[in-house]
Amino acid sequence: AKSPVTVTVTGAAGNIGYALLFRIASGALLGPDVPVRLNLLEIPQAVKAAEGTAMELNDSAFPLLESVNIYDDVNQAFEGTNVGLLVGARPRTKGMERADLLAANGGIFGPQGKAINDHAADDVKVLVVGNPANTNAYIAAASAPDVPADRFNAMMRLDHNRAMSQLKEKTGTPISEIEKVVVWGNHSADQYPDVSYATLSGKPAIDQLDAEWLSSYFVPTVAKRGAAIIEARGASSAASAASAAIDHVYDWVNGTAEGSWTTAGVASHGEYGVPEGLIFGFPTISVGGEWQIVSDLEISESTRAGIDHNIKAAQEEIDAVKELGIL
Ligand code: NDP
């Protein structure tokens, strides 16, 4: 068997955590031959609930699950971490101003970034799920100066998967035959789902979809899917968010298939005019445990507008964080 991998999950007692942990323990995150040590981080009030989840994890008798440890101390939770899934965040509650939201999350993701810097394994990979994910990932990365910035990702995979789901529903194309979809930008209503390069069973998607459906149905349906789930379910999407986190890390560690790409929220090096360091949804391939941005695409006018809109939104949030003195 391979050597065990330490996976730290924050907000482990929450809804996404409950959907996520069992799939990690089953081998879906890293592969069917990789033993896992789980570290669960929670705030003190939620430690008891996390203990309940840990009891269930142990009772599932997963052959790959070596251990489950629960912490309310961030430094202990990230000791030796190889993969960090940062799920716990401060949600926006009624009447909360954006500045309050950013300040509350700065207070969570700053210290977590520092703890990762000081205690995690040298090969640590971090995926931020908790919203506002792109900005939280930026804050964590900025708080971890000794960890390469490309190890901090924001989850755009749920948006990517939602786009795939809409294309399947519209055209009947099996998911396995839908390629080269991308969701540019932020995990927020600003995001730009784009099928300019997509193929359905090997043929260009834009030849099979009308422009009106794309602009007035596809884009807003993907971007507002979270709200539609809340409306239908009476609760935020949780299992699909967990599933997307699994997909993201699996591909990051094990590589994307030859000739295909996915969407990951990764630090820009200036690709497509996105300012360096912004964590942004790009078309990406994964090779040897590292993401590479697909950087040679021809950009249409509408894609350009979508990217620019997201640059502005992401940059404004970072500027607000800096003004608040969080960074
Ligand atoms: P969830 O597990 O449902 O959600 C957690 C985070 O994920 C939220 O920021 C949420 O953002 C985000 N998220 C939710 N749905 C999606 C989605 N579809 N796509 C992408 N992101 C999504 O929240 P719970 O309230 O059930 O659980 C949160 C847990 O985190 C609690 O147990 C709390 O105690 C814990 N926590 C732990 C901290 C720590 O470990 N230091 C710090 C803060 C909280 P959104 O608000 O937009 O839905």
C-alpha cells in the first residue's frame, strides 16, 4: 500500500463536511490504494457534533481510514497536512455588510493560512470551499509566505459541473462526452460559464446550441444554481459541493485525462490579463500534481467581457480586504 496522506477538513461538522468526509474515507479523494488520516477542525461549539461524525466514520469500517482526530486548535489541525479542505466559513447573514463578512472571514482564513505555513507538510495542497472562496483563498495564500501561491486553490469545480449538467440536460450528451467547458472568474453570481471551446461528442458545442439559449438561459442558470437549490431543498447545496471538492483534489493529485481540461480557481500569473496573484477560474490541466493554465485560447468579445467583469469583481473584493487592514 502507499503511504498514508493526512487530510485536514475545516468546518467538519457542517453540511458539506458530512457529505465530504465519508467519500474521503472511502478512497474517492486520493485513490483506492491511498490510506487516509483525517484531521477535523471545528470551532469549540461544534466539536461535539464533529465527534458524532467521527463515530460514524469509524463505524463505517473503511479499510483506508487510518485515524480520525478532532481539533479546535488550528495549529494542531494542520500538523503534517498534505491536503487541506477549507470548508468552514462565516456565512453572510441577514443585514450583514460586505465589510463585516470579509472581516469575519479574514479572521478565519488568515490564521489558517499561517498555521498551514508553519505546520503543514512541504507538499501541502489547499482547496478553499468556504465563501467568498476566491477571496478567502487569497487571504490564506497571503498569510502563508513560505508556501508557493499555486498551492492555494478556490473551488470553481461545482460551477463547472453545473455547466456540464445543463449541457447534458439540453442536448442529451453523456457527461463523459462533454469536453472543454470553462467557468471563468469567481465562485459568485459574477462567474462566466463559457462553451466557446466546448465539444459535445467531439463536435463544437456552439454549432449545436443557439446563442439566445446560451446567453439568456445557460449562463444565468449555472451562475444562480445555488439559489435554485436553496429554493427547492430549503438548504444550501451540500452533497454536490462535496462532490466537486472531491473531483478537484482527485484531478489535482492524479492528473486530468489527456486532451481534456477542467476549471480550477488558481492563482493567475497574468494569463488573459488577470492580475498576477488573483485566484480565478481558468481552464486548467493537471500534470505531475500541478495545475497548468491553458493559456493560448483565442478570446471572443463576449468571453473578454466576462473575464473583465470578473477581474473587476475579484479585484474589488481584494481591495476591500486590504482597506480593512486584513492583509
Ligand atoms: P456548509 O457546510 O453548508 O457550508 C460551508 C461553507 O461552504 C460556506 O461558506 C458555504 O458558503 C460554502 N458553500 C455552501 N454551499 C456551497 C456550494 N454549493 N458551493 C460552494 N461553496 C458552498 O455550512 P454549515 O453551516 O453546515 O457548516 C459550516 C461549519 O463550519 C459549521 O460546523 C461551523 O461550526 C464550521 N466553521 C468552522 C470553522 C473552523 O473550523 N475554524 C470556522 C467557521 C465555521 P455559503 O455561505 O455561500 O453557502
